[in-house]
Amino acid sequence: MRLFARKPLPVELSFSTCGKILIDGLRFSFSIESSGRESSKGLCVSFSGEAIDSGEVTLSELEYLENKGGKVISRKVDMPLVTKNDGKRIYQAKLKSIYISDASKRIADGQTIEDALSSIISRDIRFKVTPHYHGDGEPEVMLNVYPYENALTGSCTQWLKVTSDQDWFEHNLK
């Protein structure tokens, strides 16, 4: 009898890369990785916030890149503007066919650093979306990615600013 049996990991996601600003007309990329156990039930990507609800910020289709057997496959999916129960509108893409890998099986004993990094990168799921915004300020939108199997505690969330200044990096990173 084991007194301290290991609890199985929940299905959980985390951002592996994610910028801080969405720039009008320029592709915004982010990627997620599993930080828990595997799941074949898929995930959901959503963008929300007052600027989305008011129509001030719009988004075009979502593209995601998956690594299947060493080959990167690009897929474009609609990300419709949906109305939630509270009446607010959000962009939401339901990706039920995406497989979430098991985080505990990423790095094998005796694996070289190069192979371990390759293994980690190959299990990332990368996304791209193009924002559209023509205002003067920098409103915030919330990016949320959650697995269907554990939506409440398995999600990863990031608040992002939006700008119409296509030279934002030049103007702000001196």
C-alpha cells in the first residue's frame, strides 16, 4: 500500500511564447504547450474585453500550426464573434480536433539538450491572428486558451494591449 500515491496531473496549458501588444494589420503570434497530462478533447482560443465587445478591435481568421510526425501543418479556422450569456461579445475558435500532449513525456533520460529542445518545440501549438484597430489609445484585450477537459483551472490567460501604431516597437523600445 502506498501512503503517498502520486496524483495524476490535470490537463493544463501554459504559454510558451506570447507577445504583449497587438498591432493593427500585423500578424500576432503566440504558442502554447501542455504543462499537464494529455487530452484528445481539444481546446478553445478566445479574445475578449471591452474593445472587442464594442467593435473597436476586430480580428481576422485564426491560423494554427501543429507538428504531426515531424511535419508542420498549417490550418486556418474561423474565429466568429459570439455573444456570451451576459450579452458581451468575444471572438472564439473551438478547436476540438487538437491533441494536447503529455508534459511529463517531453524529456527522456539520457536525451541530449538538442533533442530535448526539439522535443519541446515540436509539441508546441502555434497560433497567428491579425488584429484590426484604428483608434488613438491602447485598449486591452484578454487572450484565453483553455482545454475542454479542464477549462476552469487548466487555462492560460494573457492581457494584451492593442495599437494602431505600426512602428510601436521603434517608438517605445529605446
